[in-house]
Amino acid sequence: MTAFFATCPKGLEYLLKDELIAIGAEDVREALAGVSFAGTIETAYRACLWSRMASRVLLPLAEFDAADPEALYAGVQDIDWAEHLAPHGTLAVDANTALSKLTHSQFIALKTKDAIVDQFRAASGARPDVDPEEPDVRVNVRVRRDRATLSIDLSGSPLHRRGWREQQGEAPLKENLAAAMLVRAQWPRIYAEGGALVDPMCGSGTLLIEGALMAADVAPGLRRDYYGFLGWLKHDYALWRSIYDEAKARADEGLRALRPVFFGSDSDPHMVQTAKRNAQSAGVAGFMHLDRRDAVHAEPPPETPLGLVITNPPYGERLGDRAELPQLYRDLGQALKDRFAGWRAAVLAGDEELGRALRLSPDKRYALYNGALETPLLTFALRARDEAPREAKPLSAGAQMLKNRLEKNIRHLRKRLVREGITCWRAYDQDLPEYAAAIDVYEDWLHVQEYKAPQDVPVDVARSRMREIVRVAGEVLGVPRERIAVKTRERGKGGSKYGQFDQKGEFVEVHEGGLTFLINPTDYLDTGLFLDHRLVRARIRELAAGKHFLNLFAYTGTASVYAAAGDARDTTTVDLSGTYLDWASRNLALNGFTGNRHRLVQEDAFTFLRSRSMQYGLIYVDPPTFSNSKKADDFDVQRDHAALLLLCAERLLPDGVIVFSNNYRRFQLDREALEPHFAIEDWSAASIPFDFARRHDIHGCWLLRKPFVNPWKT
């Protein structure tokens, strides 16, 4: 097996992972803006030919320290380039850098090129020429934190260039982003069920053409005449020819069966002609219906009750007057509502404000990136005409009190939330005894935790109050019901802390402290990001610089991400759950923290501490209140915390710090056992965020340092 890495636009990692698994890749792991995988060269060829999401497919050759030009040059020369490139061949080098002493990508590319050329010149007197467009071998060098990864780019040119685009519009949509929109909008299922595809602002036709090729099972790279492996000395021509011929046969069969259900329009007649020429080049013009029409006049084709409307409207940053765009989006939303009842729709909105201007309630929101611009993809199930919403009943007196309190809380918190850039926060925490729930905001999701009602409250009354909480929260915070996760917070059987509620597997990206995290609003009691520990995580980032960091009972690894962001020398993330470690791995990768410096260990914390000799400068310990896992001894934080912290002391460097927290409200720190070994600072009160002011005891937090020992004192 050989290791490969496929790059993609940010936001497409999970779709790319699914694609690579489908073509037979193994050990597939998503990272930031890409996916690593293992396989044979056949796997890589298939990825180049069949991936609709990937930008490039890289074959890593080496990883080495590159803190200065000499180290970079030496690392490149350690590779035998005669195995990959002929002396009279052509070469190009792409480079990028981040968080490194080598800060100029062009210099890195030039130094890499010089090292390769000098090796050939020294060996034979001949040297490869540079061809920036279609070289025999394209080398990719990435330097991050003074470590270089050197790869051969098997794709040669970006894979979103399918080979059919002859002309494009003023603000073109890349083909792999279009493919992601179609998959997220469920186009393959809709086509299989007999549906049509409509783009009322089709531009150069990218969405329609990608949709047709997808429906016809045409490999996206079939029309490309250049790949980076074609001039590579290790290229297996016979293998590639067989893979290509197989894809050609599948395309011929798929196009024979393709239905003419692709309808596009645009207000610009020049773009309609451009779309027609592109469709002709792609071989799908005969299945397209393209005409000039304003989006406000879009309508479904006759006798087509099922389909998908998908479009990429102007954003303002690139086309038109921004002030006019909200009205365009309102008109589009009204057209969808009036004429496409029973269909699905997907709109790549320029931003949240424009998305809201549609005046439709999305059932899903995905963060995609059109270049560097984050653009939300909103998907909708358009209500059938006979499904008009019923008029809402007036709020009860109690629900009105709840609404007033929630609005007051938001007014009180809003200025500080905006000033500090906080988008995940607690809006309400059983302020009114009758409505015993906590309402947490995770950007455009709400997480409502109902505290178990007392025994003397009838079940029907408790359920009615819960419905009122959900309704009021949605109305006040402007969140549709499908993005409100509701849970009853009570200890599970046997004291389990993390019970599973659902199995949707739906992860949502949220942001905190300039970092990105995945939450799962629906499947577990907790979302994956404890909001009351926001300041604790920030303190870990402050303390982490230059330290070896250990995260015990790591859960989803959010503290490890903060430590890595604080320039920790390395991080070690320990948890007994493989599910949470995978989640932690994804959180780290989402923020660009991958490689050997960030270890994940599936093990019981006590076992880990007893079996390792590594010393750490910063240790974070946030254990559950109780744990009765079958894989480890029972744990009780009150009973066992002193033994745990004393074990941590054996792994703590002399100037190190332990950050210890837990959420057991009756917890008492065993100072008698710990004070002989630590200088203890109770940081509990200062660690509670302002939006948790009503719950000053929601957690405790202590900083434990080894006391300074003066070696000269007698």
C-alpha cells in the first residue's frame, strides 16, 4: 500500500472521503482541505479520473525539517529524482507555506527546483526544463511549522478542470464545488426517482452540466487530455488505459440512458449561448433545455411534479450592486415558494443575510468555500400547496413570560457577544422554575436541554412546557424547528455521562476563539463543545506555548486544538472511546493540526499514566463525574481525583502546570492529599463565562503547579 493525499476546497472533505472509499481506497482520513488515503497506483488513477470533489491527488515522497533554505535544499536532494523524471523532461514546482521561518512560497518553489535541477546536472550534465503549464512532473512542496512535505502531483492541473469548459462567466463556479452542491442537495436520489434539474440563473451552465454527467455516470475526468502522471517515469500506461476504457464504456452506456431533464435559464443572452457551447463540449447538449429568462419567472417543466431547483446567485462581492441583491433573493424565494411546490431547492447564498432574504426555512445549511469566500449552501424542502402552515396558537401566559425573559437575556448579552466575537453561548438556564431547561446557541442551531421535571409535575404538563420552550426559543432566536435539538438531561442508567440519543451522524461546523469545531447537535447528550469551558480552553492556549501538552479524558479534543493553536510543541490526546478520538482527530485536522506532533491514544487515563515515561509541561484533566466503562475500572471523581492527580504529578515537568476541572457540583478538592505535592490555585470563579453567571457552580477549575524547590537551601 502507498500513501496518497487528495486536496479539495474546504468544506468538501467528508464528501471526498466518501468518494475515495467508494473507489476502493483504504485508511481514509479527512484533514483540513483534503483527505489522506492508502492504496495502489490504480487507486490513485481512479481518484484522478473519478473524483468529482478533489482538486489534486498527491503522492508524498518525503517529509523532513526545513527551517532554513539549506535544510530544504538538502531534503529535496535526498530524493533520487532520476526515478521520477527524465534528464531532458519538463518540471514545475508548486509551493505553499504557513507558520514557518520560510515565508515566501515562490522562494521555496525556486529552491526546490534548483535542488532537483542541480542533481541532474551533477549526474549527467543535462537538466530538465521548466514548463509551468503541462510538465512531465509537477512537484508540490508544502512547508508548515518548519516541516516540508514533498509530493508528486499526479493530477498535474486542478481536477476541477474537467476538459469541457470552453468559456465561462464573469464569476465562474468551480466544477468540484458544483458537484458538492448537487450531492448535498440529493440530486442523485432525485434523478433516480424521476426528477428534473432546474437552474434559473445558470450562467455558463456548470451546475446543469455537472448534474447531467453525474446522472449519466460519466467520469468527471474523462475529457481531460492531461494528467501529471502521463510524463512520470513510473506511469503504468497499460493500467491507465484499462481504467480509462472502462470509464469510457460506462459513459457511453450512461449517456444512452440519460433523460433530457435539465433546464436552465439566465437573464443574459450571452451566458445562455456560453452554456450551450459548454454543454456541447461536454457531450450533453442534447439533454439540455436552455433559454433566456429572469429568475423571477422560473417555472418547473410541464408535468414534472418532482425535481431540484439549484442555483448560484450573484453575491455582490463579484457581480452587481450589493444593495440590489436582497430584492433578487426575495424574488427568487417567492418564485420557489409559488411555483415549485413539492420540489427540493438548493441555493449557494453569498452570506447569511442574503440567505435570510429568501424568506424560506432551510432544512440544512452547509459551509462551502467558493475560493476564499465562505458561502452557505442552503437546502429546502418546498412545501406542497396543500401543506399551508396552520396559524400558530397564541402563547400561554407562562410561555409569554418565558419569551419576555429570553428576549431580556439576549438584550443583556448581545453587545458583549458581538464585541468578543462569541457565536456559541448560553441564552437561558432555567431562569423560570416552571420552564426548567437550558438553551444553548451554536450559531444557527439551538440545543435545548430539559432538566427532568419533578415527580409531582404531570407528564402531559411537562411535555406541554417543553413544546412551549422549543417554540419560544425558535421564535425569539429565529431558528427553524429542524435546527433545534431537544434533549432531557438526566443521568443515564448506571451513571453514564454520554448516552446516545440518535444516529443521524450529522456534524455541523461552529467557531470559537478563531478556531473551528465539529458539533453533533442530535446524537448525544452533549454536542462535543462544552460552552461553560470556553475560558478554560482559552487559558490552556495561553499556557501551552512551547510545552508538551497532555489531554486526559479528552472527549472531542477541543482542548488539544486550543493547545496546538497556542503553539504547544506537541499534543497527546487520550480517551477510552474510539468514537471521541475520531471526533478529536477531525477537530485537529479541521484546524490544520495533523502529523506526528499530534498523537491520539485510545486508552484509560490511569493506564496511560502508569505505562508511560514521557514528561509534559501542561496537562489538562477534565474527568467525568462517574464512569463505569467495561474497558476500565469504575471511576468516581470525588473518590479518585487525588490518586489521578498524583499520577499526573509523576508525568509533570518541574515548571509544569496541571489544569484540573470537573462538573460535579458537590465536589470538594482533597487539599490534604494534594497540598504536599502542589501549589494550588482555585480558578473556579474566574473560569465561568459571563453567559453562565446564573450557574456559578457549573464547574470547578484548579491550577496545580509543582512547588519550587531551591537546590541551595539546606
